[in-house]
Amino acid sequence: MRSQDMLRALKRLGLRARESRISADDLASVSLPAIAIDSNGDFFVLARVNRRADGTRCYLVMDGGGHPATLSPDELTARWSGRLILLARRRGLGEALQDFDIRWFIPPMLKYRRLFGEVLLISFFLQLFALVTPLFFQVVMDKVLVHRGFTTLDVLAFGFLVIALFDAVLGGLRSWLFAHTTHRVDVELGARLFNHLVSLPLAYFEARQAGHSVARVRELDTIRNFITGTALTLIIDLAFTVIFFAVMWFYSPTLTWIVLGTLPVYVALSIVITPILRHRLDEKFRTGAESQAFLVEAVTGMETLKSMAVEPQMQRCWEDQLARYVSASFRSGNLSNIANQVAGFTSKLTTLLIIWWGAHLVIDGAMSVGQLVAFNMIAGRVSGPILKLVQLWQDFQQAGISIRRLGDILNTPTEPGYNPGRSTLPRLEGRVRFEHAGFRYRPDGPAVLNDISFEVQPGEVIGIVGRSGSGKSTLAKLLQRLYVPESGRVLVDGVDLSLVDTAWLRRRIGVVPQESFLFSRSVRENIALANPGLPMDAIVRAARMAGAHDFILELAEGYDSPAGEHGCNLSGGQRQRIAIARALISNPRILIFDEATSALDYESERIVQQNLSTIARGRTLFIIAHRLSSVRHCDRILVMDRGRIVESGTHEQLLAARGLYSQLHSCQSDAEAAPVGADPGATAEAAR
């Protein structure tokens, strides 16, 4: 069998398979098991790399007959051709194509099926008790009042009181059980939804406003209320409707036909309003999500809003948004109100017909007054669930729209989570290699990165510079696996990142973005975000390296001082230094400074630069910067332009080449030398 045949066979089995040529020294960092190809073109399984007591490596292999063997490095080299088929589990077709729908809610509900069963059992007895009241009135009217049987009345009243007490106790117990169970379901569903949300790729959040995502998450309440509330209780009501119809038929088939004759009215009503209601509910959600997104954006950008004194304009925009939402809400609510009023009128008309026709039956002696009263009460118990059916249909339409909206989150594939089959390197050294990597944000969009190829050795300090939009930050996101390359691949320590556990990788890469996000916690908690159990001396050590220790001690509560929402209690430079400390706290083997010092004043930047040799010791460091002074001491500088690496070398080499880097350096030098208020065009012309 040829290797291509083996690859096709493995892919048919649902595995991702790729042939690579790997040296024996790199096998310890490869995700195993894998299929090795020997010098004769035959296959054997390379299961594991072990170490003997003397520290030498040995390799556990298995041939086609399933016989295991242990090979020394020399024996493996003699047998193996150096070609290896790497394997990874692929998402199953059924799993990939399965859309989010109502079935997503079933497992958590089945988990509490015993409690829901108790609720249904109690509801069954409550419905039985509901039959007692009509029978009580019938007996009182036909027996007690006619025969003046006060003793019978006392007995009936006592029995009715006992049943009423049981009804109250069981009703309260049902409400408590129902609330207790639904709250537990709420917690589980909310936890599952949030877990999926934070597992989505970064591109999902970049393509949507935060308010829209929050609005979709809130749709979970609508769906859960429909399933565990209206729909569940209506099951019992509808089941007992059949029993009630049987009792009513026993009283009078004629009056029962009158009640049955109103059912087509309710059905026709639901059919007519459904398409209109669905459209109006969809419009209500859309305008509500837009209003929420606008509100979140306005609150987040309040400093800009106030600094530009645009409160009146924002107020008008908010009023327009609010008016559209209120209008859409009114239209959907008005339609629901019309449907409910038509259903209520139909119910009252049914009651009128029952009394009118029933009075004729009583006069004719076909039924007693007590039986007519009892029939009318039971008919009221039947009309209740039927009226609820109309409301249920409206709730069903609302739940359907909520499912579609929530499906925007839950139908989006998550990033690969922890998978034992994915590689976790024994110790990250920090060797990074890009091989012809390309990336674009959308399949039909322009290429952001084009044919990026370079290699970085462990411990190297690499500067990355270029004009805005040249792809510098995108390149860093490919290394973190926040973006997946469209073509080519990215390797760390010789291992393709597509085969490495993503969470494990990110925990070993420290990143300081240009605008760091601080949570509404203490300074200490923000620094130790990745590992809250770290001792205080480790936190202080990271803060010292970042140049943050001194100003933290000057805060009112030191390291326990609250950072505020988005770090609002701190200056921009202070926030950035805390972010640098947070990146250093986990002692990452690869560190990325993405415009990390751009928000710092010169004094703070000087402190960070002084500590740079300590920060970079034992790490591979990438410094992405616009300010060329930040990268002039790097071991190597990569110059990017329009998604490509156009130059590479040291600061002196790049200046001597008189290419793009030299132009950028001249422009920055001229800009720094120019007096305040000078004409930039004149300065540039003088430089030429």
C-alpha cells in the first residue's frame, strides 16, 4: 500500500492525517501514536517515546500483526525512513452538521426527570381535586337545597374543606418543587451556554457587537420559560381535558358538541396570526438587540462622548433606537392582545350558548340545575387550557425565534478544546517557524498575510515593524492560534500548531496587547489572573520586572486596590505595566509585546527597556512596534509591508540597506526633530 492510499483510508475513518518528514530527535515533541513508514515502504505504528533508567531513549513500536517491540535509537534509524503520518481526531460529520435546536435542552431536563415527575404527579392530583368543586355544587343544589338536608351539607362542607386544604398544600409543594427544579436547570443551561460562548473563536466576537451577543444570551430565559413553564404545565392540563370531555359527555352530549364546536375557531385564529406574529417578534428582537448594542457602546465610550460634548446627539440617537424598539414591541403586543381578546370572546360566547341551551334542557327535564352548573364549571376548566393553547402558540413562536437567535452562538463551532490526542510538548523551548503562512479574514476578502516564512531560535529577541495594516498583529495572533492560517503552517519546537492543544499553548505564551483589558478586580487579582493561587512574592517579582511595583505601593490599598471597570482607576501607562506583569507571571517561554510600550510615558518605557534583558532571559521575545527605538536592540528585525516580510536584519543592517526600514526611521527621526506646529510636508521635503 502506498502512503497516499493510507492517507485516504485514514481520512475515510474520520481522522485528520498528514505525512511529514521528521528527524528521530524531534519525535519526543510529536503527537503520538503515529504511523511510520519504513525503508521498504511498509507501515508500522510508532506508539510512544520512553526513557530508560540511564536516560537514553527507546521507542515502543507495533507492526502490522499487532506485535509490540522496543527499539533503540540506532535500531529505529536503521528501520525507519524518516517519514511519519501524523494523526488527529476530526470532528464527526454528524457532530459538525447537527444544528442547535430544542434537543439541546433535553439532557439537563432529563437529569432532573425525577423532580419533574413529582411535579407532574402532584399536578395529576390537583386536577382530580378540580373535579370535586363542580360535583360539590351539583350535590348542594340538587340534594341539599331541594331536600333541606343540613346534615348532608355539613358533611359535604367538611369534606370540601379537607380537600381544599390538601389542594393548597399540594399546590404550594408543586410551586416550590417546580421553582427549585427550574432554577437548577437554569444554572446548568447557563453554565453550558457560557462555556460554549467563551470557547468560540476570536473571529466570532470581532464580527459582532457585544450588545448583540448579550441579547442572544438572554434569549435562553425565554426558551427555558417556555419549556419548563408553559409547555410542561399545559401537558397535564391537556391530558385532563380529555377526562373532562368524558365527564361532560356523561352530563350532556349536546352541550359537549357546543364546546367542541368552538375548537376550530381557536385553530383558525392560530393559523391566521402565526406568520404576522413571527415577523413582528423577529422585528422586536432585532430592534431590541440594536438598542442594547447602542447602550453598551455608549456606556463603554462615555469618556469620548463627554470629551467631544456629543451628549445631545447621542440622546437623539438613543431616542430613535428606543422609539423603534417600543414601536416594534407595541405592534407584537397589540397583535397578541387582539388574539387573546378574540379567544376570550369565543370563550364567553361558549358559556352563553351552554347556559342558553342548558336552560332549555333543564326546563325540558333533560338535566337538573345542579348538573347544568357543574357542566358549566367543567366547561370553564376545559376552556382554560384551550385559551392557554392560543397563548402557548404565541410563546412557541417567540421560543422559535429565540432558538434561531441563540443558534447563532451555539451553531458556531468552538475552538478545539482539550484533547488527549493533541500534543502537549514536554517543555516548550521557544523555537518558532512560519512556513509559507497566509491568512485572510473572509474567504472572499483580501489577503492580510502572504507567504510568511521565517524561523526564530529559542531565546531570540525579534522586532516586527511596518506601516499600519501591514499584518504585524495578525502574525502574532497566528502564533497564539487565535487565527488559523489559510495556507501554510506555524510550528513551535518543530510541531505544527494544528496538532497542539490550543489551551496548553496559550498558557505558555505571554501576550501584552496595545490596549490591555483589566477586570473589575484588585490589582493583585489582575496580575495573577491566570493562576490565582500564586504566592505574593511571585506577583511582586513580576510587577518589579514590569516596572509596576513602585506605583502599586503608592495606591491606597497597594496590591489590593481595585482596578475598577476596564481599569478605570488607573492611568493608561499603569494599566499597561500591570498587563506586562500579568504576561510575565506565568513565566512564558514565548513572549509577545504587541505595541506594549506605546501607551507608556518615556520614564515608564525606560524602566521596561532597562528590565528587557531580564524579561527576555530564557524566552523567545517578539516586539511589535511602530516606534523603532523599541526594536533597535533586537537580535533581528522583520519589516512587514502589505502582508509580506520585505526586509530582515539588525538595526544597522537595515539602515545600510536603505529600504523601507530606513524610510520609516528617517520619517520618525524627522517627526521627533520637527518643532511643534511645523508643516509635516515641508519637513518631509527638507528631509528629501
